[in-house]
Amino acid sequence: MTNNSSWNAPSTRRALIWMGVFVLMGLTGCGDGQGAKASAPAEPTAEQKVAQLEASGVLPKLDRLPTLEGVDANGDGVRDDIALHIEKKYADLAQRKAAMQMARAYQSMVLVNRNDAVALDAVSGAGVRAVNCISIIYPSLEEFKVGHQMSSELEALTTNTKERLRSYLAYNKARSGTVSRMPEGDTCD
């Protein structure tokens, strides 16, 4: 498996970004074409709308601190905001464990020392094991689409700030041109 696999390909990232743009465009609305009325209440900003969606539970409330690590109070390798989202979203224990393993792999990709070849290989191996675990939990093609969606969502949640996204992209650049082999057997933690 190359580092440019579909679970972290730039085209997947672009698709998620465009999806977000269209959602925000839909949230902001286009008006009624008659212009603003003086007595109309002020339209909420995009940030306020996101905050409303987070408060309602439609969107997960994410840590947006300007740090790569975020908050991981229990030290399990997954940011607490993402762990809470996984806990709420995946009732099935095997799916929840696979999601946590994938989230842990993404978090490691953001945090790894890109000048340490051994650490890069270890993080890449953890990512490949997490992808293989997802293929075990979601074995059929139709189910694997659900697993791929899970992976893509966790990638987006993990890279939710400029600093985290830049670090993740730097990891991918550091791994560019390398090849990983899919492991055999059960790789679920």
C-alpha cells in the first residue's frame, strides 16, 4: 500500500473540503432577492451557525486550540473531543474500537517527529494496521464504504485546525514515495 492510498488521498481531502463549503453556503443562504429589510434581525455569522450546530449535536464540538496535541486527558492517544464523538456515534463495540484505533493513528501522524525515520515507519505501520482493522470490521464492499467514510471523517476531525492540517500534510510529504504492505490477520487493537 502506498502512502497515497484512498483513505488519505488529497482528492478525498478536497472532496471533504468542498462538501464543507457547500454545507456552509447552504447554511448562510442566498436571501430572498428582495434585499435586507431594516426590521429583519441580523443574520448569524458562519461561526455562530457552526456553534449552534455543535450545541445541537448535529456537528461534534471540536477542540480548536492552537496546539497539535489538543486535550487527551486519559492519555489514550486520541483527543478527548474525538473520543467523545466516537463514543456517541458507534454503539457497536468492534466499530468503536476500530474508530479509536484509526483516530489514534491519525493523531500519531500529526504528532510524529518527521526527522525520525524509525518513528515515521512505526506511525505508518500503525496506520496500515488501523486500515486493515477497518477492513476486518467492515468486510464486504458495501460495508467497507462505511468504514472508508469513518476513516475520512476521523481524518477531517483530527486535522480540524490549520496547524494540525499542516502537520498532517508534512507527515504525508515525509512518507511520499514509500510503500507499506497490508498486514495479514487480525490487526485490531
